[in-house]
Amino acid sequence: MAIDKERVLQKIAYIREQVSAIEELVKTSKRQEVLNDPWKLRGVKYALQTAIIRAEEHKG
């Protein structure tokens, strides 16, 4: 079974989008503010989890 390079690149691009959004949040908010705000922290965790889950769901 060969690796589908295009699909891998799409998955990486999606994960990078999520990481970019998180980096933007950290840039506009102080790091400690994000860590101390349960809603922001949940949002960060959710963004990363969905990026990983989305990548896993499209395996094959």
C-alpha cells in the first residue's frame, strides 16, 4: 500500500491551520491569560484534538 502524498499534505495543512489559530490567540493574549481562562484553554485543546481526529478519520 503506497502512501497518498496529497492526502498527507492536506492533513498537515489542516493541522497547521489549527496551530496558526492557536498561535494568533497566544499573540493577542498573554500566555498566562490563556492558561488561566478555562474557556480559552478548552478552545485550544479542542482545536488540537479536532485537527488530530480529523486527520485520523481520513486515513486510508
